[in-house]
Amino acid sequence: INIYYQDKHKNPDILNYTDKNAVISELKVNAFKNETITLEKVVSIYTSKEDDNEYPLSTAKREVMEAASFDELLKESEKEWKKIWDKIDVKINGDRIAQKLLRLHLYHLIVSMSPHNSTIDASATARGLHGEAYRGHIFWDELFIQPFYNLYLPETAKSMLMYRYRRLDKAREYAKEHGFEGAMFPWQSGSDGREETQIVHLNPLSGEWGDDYSSLQRHVSLAIAYNIWHYYNTTSDIKFLNEYGAEMFLEIARFWASKAEFQASSGRFSIAKVMGPDEFHEKYPDTDHGGIKDNAYTNIMASWVFTKSFEILKVISKKAKENVLAKIDLTEQELEFWKQISDKLNIIVSDKGIISQYDGYFDLLELDWEAYRKKYGNIYRMDRILKAEGKSADDYKVAKQADTLMTFYNLPEKQVSDILTGMSYKLPKDYLKRNLEYYLQRTSHGSTLSRVVHAQLANMIGDLDLSWDLYVDALTSDFNDIQGGTTGEGIHPGVMAGTIMIAINTFAGVDFRNDVLSINPGLPEHWESIDFSISFKQVRYEFKINKKQIRVKTTNKSKKPVSINVKNQKVSLEPGKILKHNY
Ligand code: IFM
């Protein structure tokens, strides 16, 4: 630490010490009226976890001693930030607040994870590097965060997946411990990959502790599989898929196959003892064990995993295929079994085309939403309110966050429909709209992730006002600390990344989930234009989209033209040339 009185450098008296919850540097300075005191602090951080660093403390100390001056370091840092901003910036015309908040979100994502710390064995924590909530654990929030890194900073995206790969053996052990095969990743993951989820939970409203079954959110493994595929689809990093991704993906598929049980009564396979993303439903009413059966989100995504496994086996190299099949001892019979289950998983659909969140959901009680709103005002955490009243959210049709609807956030609508029709379910044409309306009325948005998902879906069904209202809530959630105190415990990177992705894939309408990029903009009414660049399959795309025109320019090392879909028309793009499409 350096200290300057009116530009004159003095060595300050510093007392460094650690307290129970903090590392503290105390400085004593003589301050005079009207005199400016400038404090400069240079910090070096090393972790003992890195293999090549046995002496992190002395390395950090040496680095600080040898560091360049503060001004030089600042210049270097500015240069690095500029490189990053040139890649990631999203420019909005017509909405200064959205512009500022999107940049705020981009900034906080980058200070949490960037190529500058991609060599560290860690992934995206639920609260960035900003606070103590969730003890730095890693959840399924990666599903919302990694797509941003896939498009902009693939080396960081890969490091997130490698964090999981290094814990694949632990996930295998975890599956085995519970009587399953393959890999079952923990709901909350830390350093060594064991399950870190708490088993009791404090309700601050009642002051009482209760059972916590949230580790049954086995869908975290589906999120990892989803991220493996989309990392590959976005970056074309086949080496990763050959060496690590395929193995992890297939072990996850194997886990789900071992969890599915044939039910003679329905003639279908059921998956029991799980929780969906909606954390309010942990168990069936009047039971003393956790878990519900046939969560639609889980079963649809599990079916997706089985089907994608075959595609992965097709795209990886012949050698990689031989290696992985031999390494994990995956037989033709097992693969045949996956084919069978993939379109025979049990999902409950009402005559009106509402997909039941899980088996038994339709039997739950309806909540008197108006009465609760009147009584409590803020009802985000309906679970806590109900528990404090001696009731349980398990008994009611009340969701914390999108659950069934998450499938439409993850997959293009057609893919969800194909999975459902493949399973022989017949749904009305407007089933997405019906499901959105049904579940939105029964969701309290107790997780900020919920608004991101619903904003995208409302846009998909053409309810632009609703989509915008939900988006604004998500965009301002940390800035305004809408959950009353949670931001102080750390930012919510899942929501932050989600708001950026919605600007790109929903409002600008650039969909990168298929083999070919497609563009179908639906800008919010007051957004005049949006400009941004992304990398997709080794091609850089620069977009400038306004209410009337889409402009795209590509840069492509291979110099070959690429095909994209612009407003459902296939177009070929020559590298370096600007495509202008009026709409
Ligand atoms: O992963 C989320 C979950 O979906 C809702 N509760 C908080 C977790 C960590 O962000």
C-alpha cells in the first residue's frame, strides 16, 4: 500500500491482521484540512490449490514487491479491459438505463470469471466473487452463465467444464453411493466435488429449522450435459468433446438411464425422488421423505440427453469413440436401452394441454394469491410465509421459479415439441402460451432466475409488454436489490448473464442453439437499435440491428462463406461483406 499526501509519497504505518471473517489492513495517517490523500493498493492473489504453486504466499509477496508502479499497472489493466470490452460490449440505443445495467452485468461477470483466471480450477459460483452467500458453491446456475462465455470467451467456458471433468470420478462415486450408475453431480459443488448441500434450513420468518431436500435437484447433471453440448456447438471445439466432453456426457446419460424405472401401469419409464428447479416442491404432502416423481423438466431434458448422446457418438472422432466406449465400458445393449427410454418417459399432460410439473401436481391446493399479497405485500418467498403459518408450499400450486417452462428456455420450441410428440403426447398448437399463462399465475419468483426465463417465454408467445416488465425486474434485480438484502451477500451472475443473453437471443433474436445461426429480431418498443458481436463456430459475426434492418458482417479465418437463417430465409454470407436485410 502506498500513500500520497498532495502527490508526495510517504510510507504509511500499516497494521495487517486477520479477524474471524476478514483480512484487515489498518492505516494511520495524519489528515489535514484541504489536503488530498491518495491511497494506492496493489494486491496479488495466489491459491495453494494450483499444482504448480507450492508457496502461494511467498509468490504473492514477491509479485507485489516486484510489481510495476500503480500507474503502469493501471495502464496495463486498461489495455486488458479494452480487449475484453471490444469483444463483449452490447450497445443499446434508445434506453440508457438498460445500456448501463447491461454493462454493469457484463462488468460483474468479467470480474468474477475471465480468461485472466481461467487456469484456476473453479467454475461460476452462485454469487460471483462478491459475497459469502452459498459459501462460494457452484450450482446449476452455470446453465444461465456459460452460454455467455461460449459466445465470447470460450477458454473460460472450457475451464468451467474442466472444473466438472476433474470431479467426474467423485460424481461417479456419488451415483454409486445412491445405487445408480454413471455420474451424478452434486447440487452444490465446492473444492473436492462432494455434495455440499445443507440438510437443514433456517426459516428466518419463523426462526425454525426444517429438513432441506434440495440436494435432490439432480437436474444439475442435465445442466452440465446441456453446457457440454452447447460449448461444442458454439465453439466447434471437437478436441474437448473427444477428450473430455463425450465421456462426461455419456456418464450423465448413463446415470439417468439407471434412475429410470419401468412402470407396468403406465407402460412408461418413471424417474422418482428428484426435485425440479422449483425449490418450493421438495416432497409430497404428508410424507416424511424428500423427492417427487416424473418432474416434466427433468424427464424432457433427460430424453434430450439420451438423444444427444447418439449425436455425440457420431461427431466425435472414430478413435475418440473407441476410447470412450472402452474407457467407460458402454455396451450396445445399454445404448439400445437409452433409445427405448428416450421416447417412453412418463409426463402428465392435462386435457387442456397443461404439462404437469410432476406427477401429483394437479392434486395440490390452489393458493389465494390476492389474500397473501394483501397480507404480506412481498410474497416472493411464499415457502417461508406458508411454513411460518404452519403450512407447507408442498401442499400448494405455488412455484418459486420456472420449472416445466425451463424446457422452453433451454431448447427451441420445436425441439420440445418434437420430444413430446416423440413420446406420443398430443398437445394443442398454442400449448406454450397455455402453459406460460398457467404457471405464471402460480409463480412467486422467489428466485431472480425466474424472471429471466419468463421474460424469454413471454416474448416467444408475443406478449411483449409482459416480457419487458419481467425483463426490467431481472435487469434491475441486483441494482435495486429487489430481494431485500440478498445483493449484499453477493451478486447473482445467473441473472446477470441471463439478461445479456435475452438481449441477444430474444430481443435481437439471434439463436445459436442449432447448427445454423438464425436471426429473428423482436426489439422492445423503445429500443432503437442493438449492436454486438459474437463468435459462433469459429466465425465472428458483427450485428447491427434496428427496427427496420438487420446488418451482419462476418470475419472468418477459413475465408469460406457461411449460411445463416435471416427471418427464416437461408442466406449465404461472404466473409468481410456486409449483409443488409430490411424487414
Ligand atoms: O441455483 C439457484 C436455484 O435455482 C435457486 N436458489 C438459488 C440457487 C443458487 O443461485
